[in-house]
Amino acid sequence: MYIRASPDVPNCGYLSMTGGGACLASTEKIVLVGVWNKEVAMSNKTMQNTGDCSLVIERMAKFLKAEGF
């Protein structure tokens, strides 16, 4: 397993291990956690992956921060 910080999004980090991982982000009031597993399909029938997980969590963190959370 390894952990790394995001170079683009403040207060955001990534966890990765064989077959899955997570993306974590925080704002002033909220902590967001997105977990992915490459063996599990998303609602659009494609498999979960780190890129989609990170994209959703990063965008939500930016949105919530802009809204005062």
C-alpha cells in the first residue's frame, strides 16, 4: 500500500493497494472518502478505477469548498 498527496488539490490524498484504493479530501467542515475496487462495476457497467474515483472526490471537494463547506 502507498499513500500520496495530490499535487493539484489542497487537502487531498490517495491510497492505493493491489486491486483497489481510495481518495480522501477535506474542506473546512467535511471529510470526503471515495473507495474503489477494480473488481466492482459502476452504474455505467465499467469497472471502478482510481481515475474516476479521484475525479469525483476532487470535483466534489472543490464544489463544497466554494459553497462554504
